[in-house]
Amino acid sequence: MYTTYSICFHNDTKQVEVKQITQDTPCEKVQIIGTSSMYNGYREMPEWIQRKVSVLRFVGVDQDVDGVGRMLNKDRFWIYDGRES
């Protein structure tokens, strides 16, 4: 089971917003379940998120990568976190 995070790059402020979400498939209704964290740019995010965003940028839009996530558009991603809590 993965925890899913919404990653949103705000180009106007250069900040990155990270929110924990749930996803009800197959309709993909999204519900925010945690507070959001704001980072002052890509390099300020945790490294594990940076690595997954890099993979998704390489793969492209709407390609679901098991254990990594999905790129929704150039500024929005869903990242899957399967790490033990």
C-alpha cells in the first residue's frame, strides 16, 4: 500500500507544495487528508521526492510508474511512497 502525495510546482513563486492525498479509483476522486508543506524550490524537497519527480519527468505525462507515481502535467505530480512508517 502506498501513501500518495500531490506535488505542485508554483512557477510564479518558485515554491513547491506537497500534500498527502487519497485516491478513490477508478473515478480518481482525490481527497486531501493532511496539511500541505511548502518548499522553496525543487532542491529543498526531500531527496526521495526529488528522485521520483526526476523519473516521472523522464517518462512523461500520464504514465503510471509502479512504486514511483504519475506526472499529471509539467507542474503537477502524484508521488507514491511505499516506505515503512
